[in-house]
Amino acid sequence: MLRSGRRILSTVRAVRAAGARRTAALAIERAAPQFAARRPPGTTVSLESLAAQVEAILRGWGMSEEHASITAELVVYADRRGIDSHGCAMLVHYHRALLAGRLTVTPSIDVVRESDSAALVDGGGGLGHVPGQTAMTLAVTKSRATGLGAVGVRNSGHFGAAGAYAAMATAAGCLGFATSSADLPAVVPTRGKKAMLGTNPLAFAAPAKRNRPLLLDMATSTVSLGKIVDAWRRGRSIPSGWAVDPTGAPVTGARRAYADRLLTPLGGSPELGSHKGYGLAVMAETLSSILTGMGTWGESAYPQRPVGHFFLALDPRRFRGDDDFAGDLDTMLDSLRATEPIDAAEPVLVAGDPEYAAESERERSGVPLTRRVVDDLRALASGAGVPFVLDTRH
């Protein structure tokens, strides 16, 4: 217990020191922008070393070898596919939750209710990666037996990129759907000026034959909160329409947007269809939070709450009676990509194409990490008492 306490204290000091360095660097850049160009660049690391670093930190926190391996794989899934807001950059936020007592790294994950085609999993108050994998695996098993498997998860946490779970179903020839609630509200309803919903992502995947699976992964807000954080980390402003201030006016400062946590529903404004994003967010909240018994936020103060998820797997053979679903999906995907583009330099894509392209590039060249992410990972590794292995450039 004493050794654990010293380790946590060491981590706190390391993270605080890294934060002080970042604050000083920001002050210099604001006073004299020419100094920004002199800042040491970030580091490009191999996927293998990044996964090893993430797993080592998680094990240093006390996570079991099995859970650390699964969690690291799903964390790096996001970094591998260019979803930088949901990958290793999230570890510092997970650590803050751990120190605050809102997260355990030794959860008991149990199936608490089950029927032939449905189940409810309790995440035990830990991160959502292992409960998410457990639930989607169970949903796929049920779908192969009955045609459909629907599994909810309660008492969980952030689970990374939703697409990772939807994609799991395609490996078994099934269609997959995944969605999640959030631990704090960050999205205002259309016409409102108070956050009442999370960014509530949803993902859908379907297997093809010649093509890689169709894979839609999106926040129901105009952008995810992670993209606001990523813009802040990179010192960039955000486009007007991503977030608003307490009066409803647009905000373009990423740090201010993150502090206010008043993101717009997908669409950005009523004129551009934000009621549709709002509706999707409510759907995700209903499936992930209400259905699993996690409740929702009312007009009272916002307590930090556990997260709920929902996973669905469908076996197309139970609907068509043949094996041609994947081939027909190929035809649709090929025809969409063959659509004559407005600009020949920017061809028509389908959901998943940008992530697959990023994956191919990063498997060749490695994962680019900003200096701030590197500083955070170094501090976390030091505090967890594990080696830092990301100094080598690739």
C-alpha cells in the first residue's frame, strides 16, 4: 500500500511538472510566436513500441496482464487509424480519473442478465475497452445462433473509438453497431444553451468480399470532445460552429471550448440540420444509458457518472438465406467510389476509407505524436515505474 501511494505521488508530481513545462511554453509562444518554430518537434513511433508503452503504463497502474493487453490494443486501434483524439492521448485523462477515485483498473466484469439474443454486462467501474470487447463478442455469438445479438453494458467508462467494436462483428461475417453515452454532458440540444448530452458516438460496420468493411464511426456532436482537445494540444483554433459559449455565440478558441464543454449537435446550427444530430444523440443516450439503467442528467447539478454502451450484431444470412450480402455491398461501395467527383484530385470516398488510408500510412511510417502527448506519456511512464520507450525516432 505504501509503495502504491509513493508511486501515485510520483506520478502526480511528474504530470504536474509536465503541465508546468507546457504552460511555460505556451506563454513564450504567445509573447513571441517566432519561438514556436524552435520548439522540438514531436516524435514518430512504431505501432509496436506505442502499444508496448501503453500496455506497460496500464500494467504499472495495476491492471492485469490480460486486461492491459486488450485495452492497449483497442487504444492503439485509434492511433493506428488516425483517430488521434481517442488513442494514447486519452491516457492522461484516464489517469486523472484513476487518481480522483472515479476509475478502477481491477474491475470485475460480469454478465448480469442474459437470454438467447440479449444480455447485460456490468463493467465493474473500469475503462470500457474490456467490457466493450466482452459485450460485442457475446453479441456476435448470439447473432450466429439466433440471427441477432444485442448486449448492453452498464457501470463502464470511456471505451476509445466506437468503430473498433462495430468492426469486430465483420470478422464473423456479421453487421455490427455500437454506441455509447459519456460520463459528463458536453453537447447542447438544438435551441438550448446548456449541455444536456454527451458526444455519444455511434458506429456501424458491414462485411464485404473484395473491399474492406464499410465502417462508419462518428460522434453525434459536430465533432468529438477529443478533437477539441487535439486542437488545443496542437495550438490550433477550431472552426466556427463546433462549439458555443454560454450565450450561444460561436467559440473558435479550442481551450475555451474545452473549458465550457458546450459543443453543438451534428450540423452545428438549426439552419444546417443540428436537430438531426440532436436526435441521434438522444437515440444513443436511450440505447446506451437509459436501456442499461445508467439514467441521464436532469436539471440538477451534473455528477460524474458511469458510462453505458450498446452493441448489436446481425447475421445477414438469417435475412437473405444466401451468402451474397457481402458481394452486393461490394457493388454498392465500388459504384459510390466510381462516382464522378467535383474535383478529380478529391475522389468520392465511403465511410472507413480515410481511416484505412491512415492505417496503411502509419503501418509503413509510424504514428506521429505531438510533443505534448510525448510529455504526458513520459510523465505517466515515470510515475508508473515503467521504462519510457518512445524516444527513438522511426
